[in-house]
Amino acid sequence: MVNAGLVLMVVTNPFPGRVFQRLDVLQQGYWRAWHPALVAQGLMHTIEWLRLPADAVFIGLGVIPMVFATGLTCWAMSENPPRPVGSRGG
């Protein structure tokens, strides 16, 4: 799910935002590419907010389960630590 969240982030934010920016650069010139007037425009602001569901997928279905699994693994290893290599049980 981490990869799905990352793909959604790319599809919903950088790609449409940069396409819009590229079109503006072709019409107005490169000087305006990162001008606050362009970046703070309504459409760019909306494109930034469209990334929110992708972030939620990445965090909720990717990062949180990984942190949980890591915690469970650390807890299990503290309860039953691994034996050194070459030692015999008994």
C-alpha cells in the first residue's frame, strides 16, 4: 500500500501542477514559473489539496502498519531474544 500511496501522490499533485505550470511558462515566460502569483492561484491551491487523500492512503495503509509490525517484532524479540550463532539449545 505504500507504493499505491506514492503513486497517488505523484498522479494527484506534481504531475498536474507541473503541467499547469509548464503551460503558464510557455505563455508568460520562465520568470513566472515560481512566482507567488502563480503558485498561490486557486487552481494550484486546489491541486495541492487533491494530494490529501493520497497522503492518507500512504500514512494509514502503509506507514502505520509498518510501524506497528516493527513494534511487534521488537516486542517479540525482547520476550524471546535470539541465541548467539553457534550456541546450542539445552
